[in-house]
Amino acid sequence: MKPLGRRPGRNDTADQILVAARELFSERGYARTTIRAVAAQAKVDPALVHHYFGTKDALFDAAVELPVDPRAVFGDLPSQPGLLGPELVRRVVSVWDQPEIREGLRGMIGSALTHEGAAETLREMLTRGLLPVLRDLAIDDRRDWRAELVASQMAGVILARYVVALPGLGRASTEDLAAAIGPTITRYLTGRL
Amino acid sequence: MKPLGRRPGRNDTADQILVAARELFSERGYARTTIRAVAAQAKVDPALVHHYFGTKDALFDAAVELPVDPRAVFGDLPSQPGLLGPELVRRVVSVWDQPEIREGLRGMIGSALTHEGAAETLREMLTRGLLPVLRDLAIDDRRDWRAELVASQMAGVILARYVVALPGLGRASTEDLAAAIGPTITRYLTGRL
């Protein structure tokens, strides 16, 4: 199965470098991560890192780019409010259940919490990349606010399921999550259940 | 006003050391944080760190202890479902709006995302400290699951408001948050609005 919403393109070496960059930026923060260290972690020559990504700044930008395209993930959602929320939950879970995407996103959130610049990067990325997509799903009344409420509930589930791995949310089936959290998403987007 | 649910006790020097320890554990992770560095950050003699907390392990445990007592924060909540959720949101926001407590909690979450041992510590702390309190507020049907759902929504709001500082959730009044998110909490705890 083609992974849902996975960005197309780059080759394996570039992907390897990005995975390594996310790990190191997340572990060490921006300041303590060097191109050399990223190359070593990715098992490639530092010249290749420069070749694919240029400066450390540009590498950082590429590493924190959302590894999935929100427009693809949230395309063609059902318009009936009762189905919209649960389906949105299913889509988010199906993206995060892919280990490679999960690690990339986890790294970004970790950076955001431990590195001032990365928090800003994550905010920019969310407000430009994810929130406009959620905004378009909301009714025409405080759309930006509704999008943020949805993002907050999904972020919390992600934290509980994939980072902290709580006993219930960590092991719940996609359908259990859709049934429990779907109505919340529906209410945030549409004001009704 | 006495800060809501603040743990009583320790003196200023010990508090200073804890604040410094949370910052460093969060920034550098457990392995790269030394007693000496914590002492320097807290502007005290390393011997004082040993005096108050003993080993680095014990200092870590003290630093990741919840800086507030969940039983105090969530005591005497209204029993009417319609009031319960909003009031719970108000209590959480009033704790996190205190900068010192916020920094402590932020540090813990940052560690959890970047440091494997700390994720486990955070999970233990939540499952022992916070979730049992939320569990007692839930109706007698899948109580543990309900407590985790509440924790997930509150964690997401905290992430959006205090860490990423989204434009809407970052600036919303306590009452706007209680009105928007309160019904979600009510539904998770009681199954109805």
C-alpha cells in the first residue's frame, strides 16, 4: 500500500540524511548539531549533505518540513458532521502509525520543546501548513479558532499514544480512537455532534 | 493569592536547584547533565546539590515530580456534568498560567520527547499521579480510558497554548477555553454533555 500522504520525490541518500538530521536536531538542538555529525549518523560523506541541502540552516528547514502533505491526508473527507470527525481521526492515526513518519514528527516536536528556534519553526509550519487545511474543513464561524481546537486534540492524542504510550491510548484500535475522539473533532469543526 | 495546588515545603535554595535541574535535564537530557552544571546554573555550590538531593538519579526524580498536587488542583469539582468540564479546564489553565510551574512541566515534557528514560518517567508519573485523580472523576464505565482521553485533550491544549503558542489558543481567555474545551472534558468523563 502506498503510504498515505507521503511526500514524493527525494532519493534514498537524501532521505537517510533527513532522518539523521531530525534525530540529531531533536537530541542535541540546533546549535549543537553539525553537518559533520549528521553525515556520520547517516553514514555518508559530509560533501553529500552539502550537495543535497546546502547550509545547516537549509538542512534544518528541510528536516522540519512536514513529512506528509496535509492536503493529501485530509482530502475527500465526508461532509456529514457525524462522519467527518471519526474519519479525520482515522487519517491522522494512519499517518502516525507509519514508523518513519512518526520518528520525523516526534523529532520536530522534541526540538520545539527544547530549542527556542525550533518552537518558532514548528509554529510557522503549523500555521502555514496544517491549520489552513483544518480551517477549510470548519464551518464559517471562527474558523481559525476551530482549526486550532482540532489541532490541540490531535496533538494530545499523538503525545499520549506515540510519545508517552499510555496504557489505553497507546494500544487502542483505530476504530476505538475514531469513536471516542471523532465526536470531539466534529464538534470543534461544526459546533454540533 | 496562594498559587493553586502548589506543593508546600522546600526552601528557596532547593527550589532554585530544582528549577536549574529541570532546565538542564530538558535541554541536554539526562546523560549530558551533571550535578556540577546544575549547581552552576542555580548559582550554588555543588555540595549543596548533594546535600539536598543526594545522587544525580535522586535529583532527576525530584525534578520530574509533578510541581503541583493533582488532588489539590482537582478537589471539590462540581458534580453537574455541564459544570464539571469547564471548571476542570479553568483549574488546569490557572496552574499552567503560573510561569514557574509552567517551566517545570515544560522541562519534563521536553525530556520525555528527547530522552528515552524520561518518557518512561513521565508515563509512570502520569499513570500514578494524574490519571488516578481523573479516573475518580469519571463515571463507572471504562474509567481508565476516560481519564486518558481527558489527559490527551488537556495535554494538547497545553502544547498549543504554552509551547507552540498558536495565535488563538495562545491568547484565549480562561473563559473562552472553558467554553470551547469544557464540553469535551465533560463528554469524556461522563459520556454526555
